[in-house]
Amino acid sequence: MIVRISPRAGFDRATVIAAASELADEVGFAGLTMGLPAERVGVRPPSLYKHVDSPDALHRGVGLQAVRGIGAVLTRAAVGRSGPDGVRAIAETYRKWALDHPGRYAAGVRAPRPADEENQAVAHESVQILFDAVAGFGLTDERAIDAVRGLRTVISGFVGPESDDAFQMERDPAGSHRFVVDTLVNGMRAGHRRAPHCAAPCRGGIMTQAADSPNRPNAASGLRFLTELIGWTATPWALHRVDWAVAITALVLLIGLPAVVGTPGDRPFDPPVAIPGAAMLLLVLLEVAVAAVAPWFVWPTGAAVVATALAATSVVLEQPRWRWLLRH
């Protein structure tokens, strides 16, 4: 419903933000100016500043309302669900909402400023819904963070090209989206298969990380995961301009393949498919390479420089693990 009121009836900040949110979906979040909501509610732009004092405040208000809106929608979708069912319900609901509200989606994915306590609190509540969903997998705290980041990355990496009408082949994008989400779910299931009480490699598919494996939670593994996130986001974004099928295939391979294959002893769970350390190293090198290269095709130069620097730093910090893989 389009928000239009008579200036004689008066208006408040909530009315301005509601009108601006609708306009963001119509003209794009980047195209939202102070003049547009003023025209929509029937007042002159100077009158708008009595309730929203700057374009930045207007954008913040739209983003805040967007996060609250998607939070309410995801809460309803996740009621009574957790684990695979919860993740699938949230992913599909999030995708549909983002496609229906492209401007609000763009506003809502911006990271809140550290000093903005209200925005931080609302964002935390929204992300907590995702943590509640992945709780059904029985992951450790660290792996739960990985799972939530992966879920958000999958959603963003898919919705972007789909919103741009990049998926032109006959295959229904909804089916492709389910396939990608199922791949992520399988990776979460693999991450569950661990037993903290094992101090050495165990048998029976529980805990197999070798005692001398350097692949443990530390700065190197944290930076590696950040590098992987960059690759997961930038690569399909870049490839969808060439062909959507290639973009989806790349996303599935970058996320799904490392969840399925692995070198026994490298990680604290048995990989479904065991491969030699040299083969695993080639896969790691591929992920680092795409994280370093893909951003240059889709991101501003400054962001691409940072991504490449992070990938290069990851290469240096990962040397102990790479040497371990070459010996196994």
C-alpha cells in the first residue's frame, strides 16, 4: 500500500520512514533522496527535516526498519523448526523477502555503526534467529559462527544475481537455490561430527584430527575463513555477469566441495570423502586465488586491495598447515 497523506493531516517520523522504505524498493536504495519521501507524503523537503535531520538519518531509519521487518518474518518462519528444516525455511523466506523488497534488503545488509546501540541491538536480534536455527546441528560455538556466516553468504550471493535478472536459463532459480542451501546443510551436518573428549585421532567417524595438525582455531584459521567468505561472495557475483549457471556452479563448488572432501587428520571430523593432502592443498589454493582475484571485477579498488592483502596474509600464516598437508 502506497503511503500518501495530506500535509494538513500532519505526519511524523514513522510515516516518513515508511514512505522512504517503499520508495527504496521502487527506485533502489542508492537512489533514495530526501525529496522523494517529501513528495510522497505531500510536504516540501524542508518540512521533512523536522523529523529526519539528514539523508544519513533517513537511510539509517530505512535500514533499521528493514532489519526489524526481516527479523519478524524470519521469526515466524522458524517457529518450531531447527536444524536442516529451520535453515531451509529461513533461507527460502529470506530470499523471497529480499526479492520482494530489494531496496529494503540493500538497506538492511549494511553493517551498523559501532556507536549505534539501537541498530546494533536490532541486528543482534536478527542474527540470533539464525543461530537458533543452526543450533539443531549440535555445532560448537566456533562452528555455529561459521555456519551462520555461511548461511548469510549463501543468501546474499544468490539474491544479488537473481535480483539483477541474471538467471535467464530455463532452470527455475528456486530449484537452484534449494540445491545450494542443501549443500550448505550437508556441510553443517559434517561439521557436527566431532567429539571434544578425543585427545588423539579416533575411529568410527567421530574425531580424527591428528595431534600434530596445525589446523586449529587460531589467527591463521580465522583469516582463512574470512578469505573463504570473500571468495564465496565475490566469485559468483563476478561470474553471474558471464553466465548464471557458471556462477551457481562456482558457489556450490567453493562451499560444498570443502565440506565433502578432506584429508584425514586435518580437521576434527572425518571427511565424507578422503583425499590426499596434496589434493586438499590444491583446493585451498583455488579458494585463496579466487578470493584474491574476484573482488577486482566487482568491488571498488580499495576493497579489492584489502581482499588481496588478506588473501596474501592468509598464504603466509597457513604455511605450517600447507607443509602438513604435503606430508599427508
